[in-house]
Amino acid sequence: MVKSPLGIIFTAAAIALAVSPEARKAARKLAVKGAAMMLELADQVKDSTRELRSTEAVSIEEKNTEKVLLP
């Protein structure tokens, strides 16, 4: 009847969440922490790409300025 060990794990987790309020509370806390970490990671990626773009813009501006100043 048991197809895989992973199925047993998921079934046990579902039963534990259905029966135990403490398990639901712990699962909720874990889900909130996980979501917060993902949002923080997304913000870090956005900030680093923004910094990269601004660095590229400064580099391009310097190159353009050199072309104008040099005969």
C-alpha cells in the first residue's frame, strides 16, 4: 500500500497539522519566516542590480566625457 517513503512523510505531516494546534502554530511561524527571507532576498537582488546599473551609467558617462574632451 505504501508507494514511497516521501508519501509517508507527507501523510504524517498532514495528520500532525490537522490534529495538533502546536504543529499548526509552528508551521505558520516557519511559513512567515520563509516568506520574510524571500522578500529580503528579493530586495537585496533589486538593490544590487540597481547599483550595477548606476555603476554602468557612470562608466558610460565617463567614456562619453573622455570622447568629448579629447580631440
